[in-house]
Amino acid sequence: MLSIQNLSYFIGNRPLYEDASLHIGDRDKVGLIGLNGTGKSTLLRLIYGEYNAQAGSISKSKNSTLGFLNQDQLSYQTGDSILTVVMQGFKEAVEIQKKIEHILHEMEKNYSDKLVEKLTKLQERFEALHGYSLQSKAEEILEGIGFSTGDLHRPLKEFSGGWRMRVMLAKLLLEKPSLLLLDEPTNHLDLPSIEWVENYLNNYEGSYIIVSHDRRFLNACVTRTVEISQRKLWVYEGNYDFYLKEKALREEIQKNAFENQQQKIKQTEKFINRFRAKASKARQVQSRIKSLEKMDIVEDIVESTSAINFRFEFKQKPGRFLCRLLDIEKHYESNEVIKDTTLFIERGDKIALVGANGKGKSTLLRIIAGSESHGGKREDGYNVITAFYAQHQIEALHVENEILDELKMAGSGKSELELRNLLGCFLFTGDDVYKKIKVLSGGEKSRVALAKTLTSEANFLLLDEPTNHLDFISENILIQALQQFKGTFVAVSHNRYFMSQIANKIWYIDNKQIKEYPGTYDEFSYWYKKQIESKQQGLEKAKANAAPPKKEVRESMKPKVFDEQKELEKEIKILEGNIAGLETEKQKLEDKLTNPEVYGNPDKLQEINSLYKEVEVSLAGYNSKWDALISQLTES
């Protein structure tokens, strides 16, 4: 489907790829990974055709189509409803639908055979494009990724950037291109939506390439992993967990090969330097020099892990309870977000707060921090020093400051050496610490803001989506930092791996109440799924045992219901005629079976008996259908 051959691409003088190659086949499920800045998004743009390669080629099969979800679409706005925006992916079907509506309007005024013929052709084409099911599919996808039924007709411009990105994702999924290019598709999705997208992609008939820092998402969705490293594309035939194991083996082999080659180079150089001046060794020296020049150099491995080497300390030890929330409730005008919630945060709690978007998670963090008005009572604990990390902390960084100066502003009193050590943990080494905030990428700013939060000597951390924009190494550093942190924290996240590594309690939202599960995220996830299954089984059992509900018919619906009833009655009469005919035929066959001339003739008996069984089967089928139609007529 897609072939990348000897690709080279430079940003200024810095090569992102040199002589890199990759082949994507039909139904390939590819995860594209690499450190921030290695060119993952750039590769997707090269494939899509937004950028042009300086060398090499990118070719795709003639009939293949591409669809690209990227972060630029966050800024897209329009007054059209989100359902209309999603449907725009089917220009031909939408245009035909408009023409059909126009012809139907014309036929009310001026009926003609020419219009009927034109309408018939349009309807045939519309049906071939599955036009009659497109809107229901669009609604299903939008609701699957978190939109309510009431949202579908709201203008796109009313939604935040993250929700607009969801609309673009829905549009792309509905288009079903041959090759999907997805750049961080889970960044703005909550857990239920992520799981819905996972299920959708697992059943996707085409191919896709996903750039993601969500390892559980990659494990669930990809069967091949491509890593960008050392300006090349390295292919691993498995998901992210397989990649980790396979890469460790490859690195061990490469490390041994590198060390052996370096040893050989040193020995060769030593020989050359020792005997360069001796005429008797001139030929051997020249031979060794040529062998060095021809040698294919094995590169040393690039370390892809980093360990925290920093002690997170705070001067004040808090009391047993850091915060008490008593009968908390929160409304935004008529919208009730939180109700009847009582929670205690104890010293040493590592809490992960989970739930769908818009259910009050960030609101609860602000209530805990004391920056959000609410009903009920909130009590601070003794000696509590709070630090709050959220998106606005990133935006609040002083863009003209150097990274080191920004950390000094946190007021921790730590020495420059200690701060540089901390920044080293967050991958800012050497002269990187003197970079100005304004030149940093989104992921780098996130790391600075996190380092600033952790160096504040707070004993209580509130973290709102701390892993957004972090690559795997940075995420691992944050996990290590929180595992070593001796204080207390509450973290909101949709990153399942992150939560499984840092939490000893889970807060979840149930009917607008925040409830607590005393265990790890993996334990909670297993328990919660069992609860959902149990509830579903209970509902199905209750539904099966309940009497059929009487349906109220609105006045406006009566003509439609009446027409449906007439159709049912018509079908029932036809069925009754068929049943009567079959019963007559059955009686005739029974009479023949009692005839001595028949049962005395084995061949004749077998023939009549076979016909009798066929009639019985047909009669049973018609009776079953008659029962179903009678039940349907009774309920309507």
C-alpha cells in the first residue's frame, strides 16, 4: 500500500531521516514511536504530502486513500453543527441528498416522468454510497467518543479545542480511508472514549499508523511498532510490549558489536601509530589504514531510559488528614456536577481520579485547592503545603526566562547544582538549562512545569493531566518521581499505564458522586468491569421478567402508527391464508399416509412422508412468524 525508500529529510542542517525505508501493507496496524523531536509528526506529514522529501521516495498504491488527524485541527472552527461537519467527509453523498430533496420539492409542484427518472437514478447512486445509513453511523461514532445526543446539532465553534479534535477524529473514522494517519488521537479523549476508539480500530478494515505516548493504547491497537532512532526507521513485528523486549535484545547485540569494533579500531590505530615510520611495515600500515576507511561503523546505542537521581524533600510534615470534603456539591447554573460527596485525604495517599470528561474531575481538584466555590464544607489539614500542576501552569511560565531561572523562581532555596540535577532528570542537560522558555516545544514546557512543581517542597500535589505531551521517557521519569515522593497527591489522568504505576487509591465518579476504591488502578479496573457486567445482567433479567410496557402515542405520531398497524394486519392476513393452505395440504397428506396403497408401497410411502415433513416445517415457520406479528400488533 505504501512504500518509503531511502528517505532523507533535513530541518536546517539537522537530519531527521537519512536513507530510511519502510513498507506498509494492507491492514497493517502500525505504532510510530520515538523521542520528542525525532520526527514522528513530520513523517506523517511527509506521507500525507504536506512536506516534500529532500531525497528518496514515498509512493502509495493507485487506489489507496489517506486520512490525517493532526494537532493543527484543534483551531478549526465553523458555525455548522458537529453532525454536519462529520458528514462533510461524504461530499458526493451529501450533494446527491440535496438534489434528491430538491427534486422531491419540485415534484410537489410539477410532477413529470422526467423528474421521476432523474430521482430514480439519484436514489440508486445514493443507496450505492450507503447514503441512507451515513447519518446513523456518524451519530454512532460521535456518541462513541463522548458526545451526547443533544450535542450533535450544536455548532462546532461552541466546543473547546479538545472536543473539536474529537469531531475531526469522528469525521476521519467515518470516511474510512485506506490508510489512517493518527497523531496523538487519545490526547483529548477520556477513558470510555479511548476504549471505544480501541475497539473501533481493532475492527478497522484498512491500515493505520498511530503516533501515541499511551502504551496501553498501542498494546491494544497495533501489531507492528516502528521506532525512529538514529535517523532510521526500525521495525518490530509486535505491539509496544513486544518492542520493549525485542529492543533490549537488539541493543545488547549492538552494544557488544560496538564495543568489539571499538576495541578492534583501537588496536588497529595503535599498530598504525607504532609502525608508521618503519619502511618494512609500510605495506601493512597502508593495508590497516584502508581497512579502517572501508569499515562500516557500528553506532553506540542511544540510551532510552533515565533514572531519577534526586531527593524530593519537604520541610513540614503534615498532620494525618490533608483535606476533608464534607457533603460537597457543585452546580454550574442548572448543571449539577458533584453532589453528596464526602472524602478524606490522608497523609501518604496516592490517589488517581478517573472518569469521563465533563464529569467534574478538574472541578474537584480546584475545590481541594480552595480555588473553586462550592456547597458543603472543605477543611484544610495541619502544615499542608500544596502545589497545583495543570495546563495553565504551562501557560504561566515566563517565556523570556531561561529554564534554570524559571526553577529558581519556585522559591525552594535549592542550590543551582541541585536544580541542574533535577533538570537533568527531566532531560535538560548541559547548556539546555540556559534555553529560553519561548523556544521550547509543548512537551519540553510540560517537563519544566513539572520540575517546577516538584521542586516547590510541597507535601501535597494536585496534578491535572500531567502526562499530556510527555514522551515515554519523560512519562517514566514522572512515574519514578511520584513513586519516590514521600508526600501525598491526587492526580487526574486518562493514561492507564501511568495510573497503574502511581496510585494506591482510586476515586471514581458514580451518579455525580465521587467514590473511593481502596486499591491499585488495575484492581479497580477489573472490579469496575465486573460491576458493569453485573448491572447489565440484572437489567436484562428485569427486562425479561417485566410485563410489556404500554406505549403512549403522541398525536403527531398516530398517522404513522396507524399506517404501520395496517401493514401488520395486511401481513397477518397473508400469513393466515398461507397457514390455512398448508393445513389443508397437511390433512390431504395425512389421508394419503393412511391409504393401504401408499403404506404398502415403500417408495410411495417415503415420497409422501418426505412431503409431509416439508409441509410441517413450513407450517411451523409460518406459525412462528404469525405469533411475532401478533405480538408486534398488540404492542403498537
